[in-house]
Amino acid sequence: MIKILHKSELSNLEVNPKGVWYALGYSDPVQARPAIQKFFNQAMEKGSSLLEPAACYDIFPIARVTPFAVEVKGGIVFESQDLAKRFQGTRELAAFIVTIGPRLEEEVKQFFCSGNSGVGYILDTFGSVAVDVVAYKVRDVIQDYASSKGYQAMTYGSCIGKSCPAYTDCGGVMILWWSPGYGDFPTREQKKLFTLIDGSQIGVHLSESCMMTPRKSYACLLPIGPQLEKSHGKCDEGQKEWIKLGSLKPMK
């Protein structure tokens, strides 16, 4: 049964300024011109008040995985060789949709229409990072479910979310999930994902061309199954120790 997470359940949503700077192409904010820093501060001050985060998700048993597709019980088949490789050895598929709502997008339009494209662009980037933060929180909820069954919500080359020592600093930026439109996973597969979970319950709708509204929304798939790999390494974010736990082995 689909689970809904609303704003009250996604409280304390914090968008790390460092993550926004990074998305803008600045590893060191000091490198930005004073005008850019001014625009940045305006966007950050405005952004948090415009967020209306919501998410929905459900878990489905996997019927079979072929070299080119993943099928869940009920007959829905996702066609992607990349996806199939990541789902080898898994038991369940988590499908989730996240959004930050339409308000930020509307404010971005207003900034561009008024000629203040600098703040508008940075605010739009803030929104993209904020959607990621919502997705991280949903991933943690799914991981709690997976742990209760002795499984891992598995990601490829990822951090372990809130259990990672660097999580509060990096925001889990190494997490990868699988969304239609990336790699060889075609955008048209969005329709199948929306067949599994109804995004309209959180205000997310799919057009005939498989584009979502509000625009700051994700539809994602995440594999769940037995832990396949444990390894230790360094996180690029601050060179802090991290643990890559339960991730699928890299593709060759």
C-alpha cells in the first residue's frame, strides 16, 4: 500500500549552502564574484520558505530480473540494461516520488520576469538541491524498512545516509538511485512507475510526454536485498571516513 509523507513528516529539511554552491560549479564560494554572493544570499534566504516537500513510496516484490529488464509482481516490466545490472540479486523494488511543490518554481519565474535572473537561477538551483534532500530522507525511511527485514536499500557507489559520519556535511551527495531518463532507462518508463504509485496523491502529475509537474520532482527506483558488499574508503566530501555498505559491485 502506498505510503504518503507530507511536510510535517519531512520536517527539519535543511538545504546545505555548500551543496548549492557545488551545484552552481563553485567548490570554494570565495571564488564567486561579490554580485554572485549577494544573489546567493538572497536566494538562500528566500528558498526555505518556499518549500512544500511531499513524497510517496511503495515496496514491490521482484518477480524476475533478466539481462535487460526488471519485472515486479503484477506484471510491470522496467526495460533497461543498466537497471537490470543494479537489480541482480535483489528481492524487492522501492518506487518513490518526491517533490518540493510548485511555489519555488513560481517564484523563480517571477524573478526572471522582473529581470533578476541572477537570483532566479540560484533559487532554481536551490530547488534542485532541495529535491535531492527530500529524496535522501525518503531513502532513509526505506532503509529503516529494509533493515527490519535484514536487507539493505542498495545504491551503487553511495554513502549510507544518516549513519555516515559525514552525512550532515555532505547531505548524502554520493547516493544514486535510478530514474527514468538517465542512462539507457528511457523517460517513457515514467508511465510504468506512475502505474505503481499514484503521484497525484502528492500533487505530482505526468504529462503525455512523460514530464512531471511540479518540475522540481523526482520519480525513482531503489533496489532492496541482501547486503552484497562491505568496503571502506574515503568520501570526497571533506575527506572524511565513510562506509560503503550494501552497495552493488561496480559494473565493469
